Amino acid sequence: MLLDGEDWASKFRTFQTEAWRLETLPQYLVPQEADEFAAFKAGARFPGPYEDSWTEMVRTSKVGRVHVLTQPLSDYLRFEFERYYQHQAPAGEDIRILDVTDRPNPLPDVQDFWMFDRSAVVLMHYQPDGKQISREVYEGDTALFIEYQRIAVAASVPFLEYVAR
């Protein structure tokens, strides 16, 4: 089943214990970010902290992610770090970085996904350039995704620790 619109938004309003994301791409082309990303590449910066519906949610809910990446960081990753991660991590989102520049990726060929309450998985489908194609509700057993989460968290470091290096 493909997930969009209100059905997608409701996943973030109705989870009970945890929303967790695996990110594997160096770039995500999101239409809503296009102007800010272009401004960032032209030199704009995003001082903070700021408040929005996402930071409000992460202050009161358990939300986490691991982003798998390699150095050098893409323009988009530098944007994502400054525009989002540097504000969301202090607000309470458990953002972690799995840098596989100088080591094997412990999750090769695992695609992006969101997992809600460890009982529902949404597969995130992208074109090679990072443009989202669709979101698909995974109908199988979530045990493999729980294991992916365990591996990703164990092999990563907190975002704020990563950027302090």
C-alpha cells in the first residue's frame, strides 16, 4: 500500500512509543526545501534555535534517526546538518551519524525507512538523485528492521558528538 497525504501525516500523530528513521542517501530533493537549499548554497545560514511543529514533537516524543554517510559531506548533508540537525538534536531528537568513509557499511543495500513503534515500517523509495518516488507500507515482519535499527545505533555516534570532532 502506498502512503501519502493525511495517511502519512497521521503516522507521526498516532505513534505511541517511537518513530525511527534510517537515512542512507547523500541528498534528498524535497520540493519544500528547494528555496532554502538554494539559499544555503548561495551562502545563507540558519541560526537558531528555532521552533516548529517538528521540534515541538521531538520535545515530547521519542524520535530518532541514523544517517549513513561518507566524507566529504555533500552540499545537501551540510545543509541538513545546519538547517535541521543542529536544532533538532538539542530539542530531543536522537540523531546519530554512521560515517562509513573508512570502514565497511554494516547495512549495505538497506534502503531508507521509517519505523513506528517497532510494529509498522514505511519503506521510502527514491530516485538515485534523492527525489522521492513513493512511500510504501511494508506488510511483512518488522524483526529485520528492528535488527537494522540495532546495528545502526550501535555503529553510529550522536550527531552533536560527530560535529564536535
